[in-house]
Amino acid sequence: MKILITGSNGLLGQKLVALLRQQVGVEVVATSRGANKLAGLYPDVRFEVLDVTDAAQVRQVLAQEQPTHLIHTAAMTNVDECELNQEDCWQQNVTAVAHVATACAQHDIHLTHLSTDFIFSGEAGPLTEAAEPGPVNFYGHSKLAAERLVQASPGRWAIARTVLVYGVAHEYGRTNIVVWVRDALRAGKSIKVVDDQWRTPTLAEDLAQGCWLLARQGAQGIYHLSSDELLTPYAMALRVADYFGLDQSLIEKVTASTFSQPARRPSRTGFYIDKARRELGFQPHTFAEGIALIGEQSN
């Protein structure tokens, strides 16, 4: 197997590189639009610059590398940025997917495409793979359009949907629920955390494992990959504070209406993961185990 990863500098991309380079009989090609952040950590992993919004570059790199599998993690995932910069969002989340899916079909490359719970309206979580989409923000619209492009592809594909990914990455500017809460409380800052949204938080290592299972088995169709614990961000924050021995009184419980964000958030998503468990052997960590792993990885 030769697996090409797009977006290798991102949180999931980094976890995939770390996981796949350990697999026997697997060659990894990491690609990203920017310079390789993992060069110092994994000098053994080949890296190619790839801007997935550039159709000619996608064709050239895939023809040159001839991977057997491609895991497409590159995307614009900042929900408010997507709302404010819709043209850029569409380029990165939809146009790029058209380029990747077309090239994968031409070269008979199995495609694993990353998607999100934000394609749903958030009225009735947790959700199965068959639930009806109904995005409430532009990010969700772009990711749903991308899913439909992948589904229309004549090639071999799997769609991996996920929810609220958290973890520790190398030289990574973005934060996530666990790291943000821990660092804010350590600094003695008061934080407001919503208690009227529900998610099944996903450890980045688990998502990488799920993507590897999809690729290894040449799976076809849509799979939900997350934990199976439906929690509010406020409940998550309390657990983070508890694990790291931090002051829970600094966490203020609020509703989503407290924040004036450009993009609406679905209120209740979260996934049923029975299909991934049954067909792939997917076994995610509990949220408590995920927090503990982050505790081991970063102090």
C-alpha cells in the first residue's frame, strides 16, 4: 500500500503520518500546501508540496506518486472563517474535492474523504449514517456539497464523518476543547462554556485509526467516526478541570446565545458509531482516556 495524505500539517494529518509510518508494508507520502512541519520528527516520511485547489498540481502529484490510497484531510475548518470568506471556503472544501476525486477515479486510487457532523441541522442527535443532512452554516453547506461530489465519483471511495476533534499537534496554531480549557484554567482565566450544545468528542488518534481501517479494508460508503459519549462542552470542560486538578469555579455555564458568532452552530449532533464498530472494528477511547492521553503527551 502507498497512502498519500493531504493536509499533513493539520491535527488529523499529523496523527495519520505518525500512525501509518509504523504500519508494515505501507509507504506514506505526506502532502500539504505549506512547508513540512513534520520534517524534524519524521525524516523518513516523503513529503510533497500540494495545493489541492490547484487542479494541475493535483493531477501532476497523483500521476507522479501513483498512490494506492489517498486520505483527504485538507480543508478549511474554521466555521466562522468559512461564513465570512465563503469564496475561499468553497475553493478549499468543494472545488479541491472535485480535483481530488476526479484524479483518484482516473488512477483507481481509493479515496477516504473527511466530513463533519456540521452537515446536519443539529435537531436530533446522535445520528446514524442514514440521517438526513440539513446544514445551518456555510461550512456545513460546503462539506455537504463535497460529500455529494465524492458520492457521484465513479471511483472507489469512503466518507469518514467526525465530530469535535481534539488532540495535541506539533507546531499547530489552532486549539481545541481539551487543550483550550486546560491552558485557560492553568493561567487562572475565567471561561464561558456552552451547556446547550451536544457532541460526541473525537480523539484525533481515534480518527486517524478509523481512517486507516477504512483505507486498509478498501471500505466503500459513509462511516461515522467519533466517540459514543454525548456530552456538552460544559460537561467536557468540567472533566478536563477535574483530570488536571484545576479550578472548576472558573468555568461559567452559558448558552450559545451568549456568543455572537458569524456562523450558527447545530445544537445537538453526535454520532452512533455501530456501523464503524461492526464493519471496521473501530474502538475509540473514552473521553476520560482521551484527556489522559493528552496529559501524557503535553504538560
